[in-house]
Amino acid sequence: MKEFKTEQESFWAGAFGDEYIDRNNDHKIISSNTNMFSQVLSKTAGIKSVIEFGSNIGLNLYAIRALMKDVEFSAVEINKKAFSILKEVEWIKAYNQTILEFEPDYQRDLALIKGVLIHVNPEELPKVYELLYKSSRKYICIAEYYNPTPVSVNYRGNNDRLFKRDFAGEMMDKFDLSLIDYGFCYHRDNNFPQDDLNWFLLEKKDHNRGK
């Protein structure tokens, strides 16, 4: 296996990442994702391209495509097994790379990350924040476990593999971004359960100047 910069990358590129695919290969998830993204996308305009970081097998992109078909989709995924599934989807442009090494080839209207920042080594978060900002022409969507202060949580018996904090707030402190909307998904929702995560829709203030 390739040598990665952080333990967290190796963790997701390896056997645990493979097992995650099997645990989450459930198209019922798409219904819950579609419900969430219908709320997110209702606050946007003019989205013609989306890039997702840490896509796994693309269930978030399937949900968005159910809502917006005339869109170009790209996915960046570290795990080779997940990538092998993604690359077979004709409408997804897939990249088998770690987000710590990915260089944006061009900006998309929406840069998306969901359930991934929580697994990034905290020391590398500034690099990922910059990647999200550079990859977006207009919007950034962050959907993660929120905590007002940084904490580390044991994840399926593993330490230093899940971190909660105010990711969106840190991005707004770092870059010229507006908070457009935010929401919460609940694991006991009667129709569309999700992990207990918060989503945030951010907009680049300088997008009209073509930056």
C-alpha cells in the first residue's frame, strides 16, 4: 500500500475503509441524503458542477443527481475499492487520491464534504479548508459532527480517528465566506434518519468577481 502522510489516511485507504463500503452500501441512505440535500440546494442558484471530497461509493452524489440532473459530478476518494466502484459510474469523474494531495484542476460551483473532516488529522485541516475554498467557484457545503470546541471521540474502538469541532466556523474565520443556511439531521427522524450531523452552506463573497 502507498505510504500516506497521516495515520488517518492509511486507516481509510486500507481494510477499515473497505469494510465501511460494505456497511454503508445501502440505497436507503440515498433517500435520507436526498432529503438533506433538497434543503441545502434550495438555498442555491445556478449549480452546474459539483465536486465531493471523500465520496466513498457516491451515495451523496446519487442523491444530488436525483434533484439536479443537468450537473457535472466529480469525486475524490482515497480508498481504491470505493474508487473502483465510482469509476464505473459514467456520470462521475472520479479521482483516486487523498484530499491532502489533490490539486484542483478547475473550480466547481459547489464543493462538498460530508462525514470526512471528522476523520482528518486536525493538523492537516488548514490544508483541507484551503482545498475546499480553492475548489469552489461559489458554494461550499460542509456536513459533519459539530462541537463548539475540538474534541476527539473513540470511533469503533479506535482512538484519534474521529474529531468533532466547528469546521464551518473555522472556515468562515479563515476565508471571506457568508453563511447562507444550516441545519441538523437526526438519527431518529421518522422518515429520513441520518447520523446526528450538522450541515452548513457557505458562499464565497468574491464569486461574482471570478476569483
